[in-house]
Amino acid sequence: MLYHQLSDLRVKLLYAKHSVCTQDWKHLNFIPAYNKFYYICEGEGWIQIEGKLYQPKSGQLFFAPAGVNQSFSVTNGPPFTMYWCHFTSNIRFNQLFRSIEIPPIITVGNSSRLLGYFEELIINRRHVGLTSSIKIQAALLEMMAFYIDEGWKETKINIKLSSVNKLVNTIKYIDENLDKELTIQELSQRAHFHPNYFIRYFKTHFGVSPMRYIYDRRMEKAKELLVYSSFSVTEVAYMTGFQDGSYFSTTFKKHVGMSPSEYRQVYQLG
């Protein structure tokens, strides 16, 4: 869907400049019919899109889509110095980018590539030649592609970090509840994953399935309790999620190569 929408993208440049904002750079609660790019070189200010406040910094590119309520202003500090452009398009970017979670602000640093696009827009708008309109279209489309590519990278990183954090919380939950029955259904719900995806994702990061991880952790905890506590074998069984002491002993011996009592005797004495 996204590919087909972008393949039909058409843009029309309205303005492009490099400016130092003055104290009257301010407009509150308006809905523009055009899209805007701001590439911040230095200074301070704020931009609000649909009630969410942003304070872009030097080296950041900000995209404000057409058709949404927005406000902007300088602050008491040094005002923005920035490259900027206004343009119209045949696509409603607000809905499109929201669906794939591309952020309004991306950090690009001192990008000679991005500066080149802005300079191309400014020069060809100021000095109209035979191919100026083609160059403007090319530069503006390249700028949009640059923004989408970089924004998608940040989105994927954030998604990955979010997913990893969910796994970290899942591992913590498992370790704190080894004495309880743990199911894929419960764990996947806690991580907000589909059960099948949860199993694949877990195995990708830990090299084993969730149930194998739980089994291994139970065995490790059982060994710790046998060596460093005075709990009976039956109590250790219950504390590691086994409701039957005999089944625990059989499972432990299969995993370790000796019974729980033998393991305790060897390693407590050793």
C-alpha cells in the first residue's frame, strides 16, 4: 500500500529559503493547506502538531504535514536559523506517516546531502531556467525520500527497542514466577505478541523456545536451592513449578545426570 501511494507522489514547491527567524516568527492554531520541512541549523523555538509539542534542535529535520492543526513560535533564547520549504502534494502525509509511525522529527546532523537538496530548491526557484522545474521536482522528491528512509530507520530502531524491553520484562516475570504454571498464552499476552510470533521472536533472541528457557531456568534454580538452602527435595520441587516430587526427581536426574539428593550431597560437600 505504501509503495503504491508513494509511486504516485506529485509535489509542487511554493517557497524555499534559508532564514534567521525574527521574534515575530509565530502563528497559533492554524491549519495550513501545504506541507513544510524545517532543517534546523541553530537556535531555539517550538512547533506544535495536533496538540503535541516539539522543540527541534540543531541537526534535526522537522516535517509538518498539511491539513492538521499546528502552532509555532520562537522562545526567549536565540531564534531558529534554518532551511525551510513549503510545498503541496497529492498525498495526505499525515495519515500515511501515522500508519507506519514515522516521527515528525529525525536527527540527521550536519547533512551535506540534505543541504544540497535545499540549495537546489532555493537556486532553481530564484533563477528560473529551462530545466528548473525538473530540478525542483527531483530535489523535493529526493528530500521526501531522505526523510522517509531516515524516519523509517528510527521507527524500526524504536520498535526493536520496544520489543526487546518487552522480552526483558518477560524474562523478569518468568524468573520471579518459576513456582507457578507458565504458559505461552499468558507470556505472549504480557508481551503483547501473537503466541506464534512470540515463540519465534523469543527463540531469535535467546536461542531456545520460551518453554525450553523456563525448563532450563527451573533446573538452574533447583540446583541453587539444593546447594545453598536446607529446603527438602519436595519443597524444592514446589518452588520450581513441579507439583509432584517424584516427577521432579525423574526430570532432574534426566537433566543433570544424578538425583536431587545425590546432587546436593556432591556439591554441598564439595
